[in-house]
Amino acid sequence: MEHEDLRTKSWFLSNNPGPLFTILATYLYFCLYAGPRYMRDRKPFELKTTMIVYNIFQVVLSYVLFHEGYHGGWGFGKHQYSYTCQPVTYGTDSTSMRFALKKFILCRKLYHPENGQSSLVVYIAKITELLDTVFFVLRKKDRQISFLHMYHHTLMPVCAFIGVKYFAGGHGTLLGFINSFIHIVMYAYYLLAAMGPRIQKYLWWKKYITVLQIVQFLIIFVHTFQLQFQPSCNFPKSIAALLTFNAGLFTYMFSSFYVKNYKKEQKIAAKKQKMEEALDINGNSKAPIKVD
């Protein structure tokens, strides 16, 4: 990379990728091999209280990130970012640092811009989200551990690390801002689902979370792709291209997931309804009997 962001060089886990890759390697080993092997002959853990506490934590954290993103540049105000070209300033003014540190929250750090001090909170946000899969393994929700899920959860911490180390701010942070909003909705859904069957029967809107994710990646695709046609924009074209590729790939993968899961459910429901309509109240066929 051409420009290392010196503002973040001394931050915990931001200078060397080794610790992050160790965490991800451990995560993949547990979720794909050690965890399933350990759970093979065991009953699934319920983890109800753990799931409720975890999802409350993620909702609150996502709200903090969304709030920081809104007031740090992507909202409407004095320091509003440009949606067509927002370079990384590498400045130490309050707005630049707020977004630099906000982006670091996406990896591992919580910042208090009011007093200029920072406190380390180990592996929050993208690192703690790896627990999603760990809980799936322990609860034996094997159907949830798809290639899309593993790829998404493994790649996002790496992208966040690159962003923090080289361009903590600017055009690419829109993804974190939008993603924080979606995570508020998503983890709120998981929180309600963890409360049991009495609440779950009202959760009809799960598929719309996937729709929001698809819309998110379409926005990021357009937002980063148009930078290639702006020669005067001081944001790395290579990074913009990488973000565009990623957004396009995720759009395809999430769209395929939506079609495979929700469209299939709609076809099954429609077929079931037709079968029910073909039967009378006594379960006899309503179709006319053919007489030769």
C-alpha cells in the first residue's frame, strides 16, 4: 500500500496483521473442524440468556457506530462528507479523527471524541461478530454455517484492518455507516428470536433483512464504481475497485441466497395452498370425477 495512516500505527492490533490472522485461523479451525467434531455426539446448547445478552450488546454497539457515522460525516451538517468523492485527509482535526477512530471501532476500539481519550475494548464489532458462527456451532445450527456466512465473516475483519491501517476515513467509510444501520435491525431480530416461540411467531420480516443487505451492497457498488471516472478524486482507485468488486460479489451471493431460501418457500406455500383448495372440508377431492 502507498500511504500508511500514521494516526493509527500505534493502535492495538492495527499495525501488524499477524494477530488478526491468528484469530481468523482459530475461528475457521473451530467452526469448520474442532467445533462440529466436539458437538457431534452432544445435544445442542440452548444459550438463551447468552444469546439475549450478546444481541443486546450488538444492537447497542451498532447504534453507537451509526450515530458516529452520521455525526462524523455521512449525516447532514457542517462537516458533511461528499457522496461523489471524499478523499482521506490523514488530518488530526476533530472530524478526521472522529471518523478514523469510528472506523477503528469497526475492528476493535471504542473512542470518546469529547475528551480525546481512547479506551481499548478488545475485539468488538467485526471481531466479536465471529461469535455468530461459534454460537451456530454450539447450538448445532449447521444449516446457518454456509459458504456465504463464513466468507462474509472472515473477509470483513480483514477489510476493516486494511482500512484502519491505510485510510481510516474518506469514501470507503460509507459501507460501515450503512452496515451499522442494517446490523441494528438484524441483531434486533435475533434478539427477539432468542426470546422464544411466543415472540418468534411475530417475526415475519426476516427476509427483508436480506433485502436490506442486497440494497446496501448495490449502493456501495455504485458509490465506489463511479470513482473510476473521477481522475481528480484523491481516493485510491485500487481500493475503490476492490470495494466495487466485493460489493458486486456480495450482491450476487446475497441475491442467490434470497432466491434459494425465500422464493423456494413461496413456491412450497403456494403449492400447499393449491392442494388445500383442491380438497373439500372432509378432505375429499373437489376435482370433478371423470366418468368413461
